[in-house]
Amino acid sequence: MIALHQVTKRFGRRLAVDALDLHVPRGAVFGLLGHNGAGKSTTIGMLLGQVWPTSGRLEICGHDVLSQRRQALARVGAIFEAPAFHEYLSGWRNLEILAGYSAPTPAARIREVMAWVGLSGREHSRVQTYSHGMRARLALAQALLPGPELLILDEPTNGLDPEGIHEMRGIIRRLHSEFGLTILLSSHLLSEVQQLCDRIAVLHQGRTVFDGTLAEATRARNRLRLRTDDLPRAVDALRQARLIANATPEGDLDLAEQATVAAVVERLVALGFPVHAACPEEQTLEVFYLSLVREASRSPEGNSAAPLP
């Protein structure tokens, strides 16, 4: 559905996206993750033809976004940056105006998408009376008007309260399950990404440091968080005993194959190290993401691709 080939974008001397390769398969709910400034919004802007790449090729449904923009974006709906509406007009009238920029839209279609996002009964109310959550749903209704095959959502739950996030999550799930839409989702809320996405890519300094399934990212790892008085010496002792494979300065240890937490504690106590804590660590998407970004930041290049953990 989406293919990026060696895409680079510079803003003056600043390198925002660096030789990025990215592939989003048809039918996926694909999460795009990264810190502020990692290149997520720039990448989405290039996909939507609003930001011109310095080099590289971007394709949607096999069409080049630069040379075949109309064909590439014909079945794409998007929420990108803060959606703007005419406050003094109704939600319905806003959708009529926005749809009119591309093609006339039947009233039945407007009624259908407003029902889909839960705005039935408020379609003729002025937007200035809408809550933040209702505005977010109106933005999603706008994205759905062209009957898209691909939905690109840049921070769709930004600023929403827990109830609004729950509602938006439910709508996105239904759009995927009932219509089979391909969805590219950029979000800072890792818990939401973990509940919605089946594949993810993590960007760091404009490059991909992970691209794979959510199952690969969150599969259980034999990891331990250790607290002791002299952590560097304790880590050295555990390495010599071949009980750990990797360790961070914060005390997060990846155990060696067949090693156990009990064996680690037993070895440290035998060597006279006081063990204040030895806690097995659950591999959530947040744990995976933070570990991945720390490793990328410490690497000599600072942004080289990382293998699966």
C-alpha cells in the first residue's frame, strides 16, 4: 500500500529524514513511532504531497506521490496536523465545503460518515459548540468522505481525555475490521499503539531503527532489573559467570540463554554483593521502545538500524 525508497528530506542544513525505507502492507494497522523531531510528521507530510522530499521515491498503491499525485492520493483520507474548521458553521456544512474542494459529495455520504464517527444528532450544531473529542471525530469524518482505502492519522488522539481516546480507538478498530482499511497511525501514546497496531516502525533521527510486527517487538525477553551497591562490578561478575548477555548502565540485564533470576541472585550473594532488588521485567511496547531508543542513542552512528531483540 505504501512504499518509501531511500527518502531524504533536508530543511536547510537540518536533516529531518535520512534515506528512509518503509513498507506498509495492504490491510495493516501500522504504527509510526519516534521522539519529537524523529521525522514522523515530515514523513507523513511527504506522503500527502505537502512536503517535497529532497531525494527518494514515495509510492501509494503503486503510484508515485510526486509525479502521479492525483492517482496516488485518490483513495487516501488523512488527519494531519491540527484540523481547522469554520467555527460559526455546522459540522455538516463544514464537511460540505471541505468535500467541495475535490468533488461534490452526496448528502447520503455525509450522513453516513457522521453516523460512523458518532456525530448523528449533532451534525447541524455549530462547531463552536463541539467538545474537543467531537472536533476530533469531525476531522475523522472529513478523512472518511472520499471512501478511502488508506487512512493516515497523525496523532489522532492528541489532547483527548481518556473517554475520547477510548471512543477514537473503537472507531479506528471498526474501520479496520469492517471495511478492511489500511491505517498508518502516528502516535506518542504507546499503549494505544500496542492495542491497535499489528506492525510498527520506530524512527530515530530520521532513520528506521526497527521495522517489524508488534509480536516481534513485545515478545517476552528474559530480562531483569537489578539493584545492588556496586552495579558495574556485579555486572562484570555476572558476565564472567556467563549469566547475562547484555546490560545497561541503569541495571537492566538481558539474561543469557537458560539463565534464571534465581541463578543470578545466588551468584551475587555468593560473591558478597547485597541484592536490593532483582525484578523480572515485562516486555511491553514502552519497555521495548525506550530500550531501543537508548541503544540507538549510544551507538556510534546514533541512528543505525537495530536487529530484533
